[in-house]
Amino acid sequence: MSQLDMRGKVALVTGGAGGIGSATALAFARAGAAVVVVDIAVDAGQRVVEEIMAAGGRAVWVRADVTRAAEVEAVVVATVATYGRLDYAFNNAGIEEEHSKLADGEEALFDRMLGINVKGVWLCMKYQLRQMLRQGSGAIVNTASVAGLVGAPKHAIYAASKHAVVGLTRSAAAEYARAGIRINAVCPGVIRTAMFERVVSQGLADEQSIRRLHPIGRIGEVDEVAQAVLWLCSEQSGFVTGHALTVDGGMTAI
């Protein structure tokens, strides 16, 4: 595969302050795109922008809560005001805070998780699509999960939210394919992020056991997901839309 060239393009990344989001924002910048980094974590988000700019890239920081329509719309407005267009959107903001069986779940967590993981993706696509329709082009990638494809014991609410993301992705892809807009999802397995390290340190998961869930024999890295996102946005995947791409070391193959 040749090196992706995204010079002249504009990429928006939600949940861009850390983990998969920051890795993808940095990857977009290395490929030449101007990047809009979106998150509620102000200091961490600003550090990502500073890192991009220190490497000679272009980036701006926008604080936004993806569950609030006015703030999401303002992100797209700010993107276009700054860079003139929106070519790529990576809707990555999400949470995973569940470690109990369904009957022990809490209503507040259900509302919070569905609000961020599902409503947030829906709102982001809603306003991103309006801009992309005006342009007649664009590519959107949503973060789902292997839990959006199979069951996830002790993570039923999370799995429901990520199944919903896959459904939103496929439905929107079918609706807007003829408008020149492609919409896909990435479905990571277990990826080494600060969230993963925290879960392990709290004794909620055992790293060796998690490694064994992946036939490839290891835990995924954030850059591996980032490269999948960039490929789905690029013209190298020009005939791919409505697809939920697993980046899971073979987890869902068994």
C-alpha cells in the first residue's frame, strides 16, 4: 500500500484527546490533513494539537460534548470557518464503564452510555452529513467495537450501544452512498490504551487472559486502529461503504 496523501483535506476527530482518537488525529496530520481535535478533556486535547503543530502540521482544538446538539453543530461550523470544508470525520468519542451482569446494571449508566456512544454518533453524523452534502463528498468512520458484532458478558449495555453504532453506520451508508459520501465503522478488539491499563491495574481484567482472546497472541496498538481509519477515509477504499471493519487480531474469527 502506498503512503496516503491527505494534503488539502480536513479531518475532524471526536474523542481526540487520548487513546485511539489522539493516535488517529496524529496520523491524519502526518498524512498532510488539517485536523480538528474534539473532546471534553481540555488539557489533553490541547496537547494533541500542540504535538501536531510542533511536527509542522495544522490543527485546532474545539471543546464539545457530543451529546449536545448545539455543541456538535458548532464543531462543524468552526471546522468550516477555519479550514473551509470537512472531508473526513472520525466519530470516536465514547465510554466503556461497565463491569457487571445485566441484572446488576444501573439505569444512570445505561442513559449515560447510550447518550455518548449512540446519540453522540448520531448527532455527529447529522451535522457532518449536512456539510458533506453541500460539498458533494466526504467520508465518515464511526468507532464501534467487536462488542458491536458479538455478545460481551458483563458489558451488555456497552455491547448494545456498539451494535447500535454499526446499525447507524450501515443505514446512513445506504442513504448517502449516491451523494458521494462513504460511511464505515471500525470494530477494535482490545487495544492498549490508558483505559485498558486502568482496568488491568484495578484488577478488573487480566492481561494474559485478554491476550489469549486474540489468535494473533497480543493486544492491539492504537496506531493499528488509526491506520485502518485513515484507509477507510482514503480513496484506496473508494468502493467500501457500510462496512464494519474488525481490527481485532482475529478475536471474532473464532
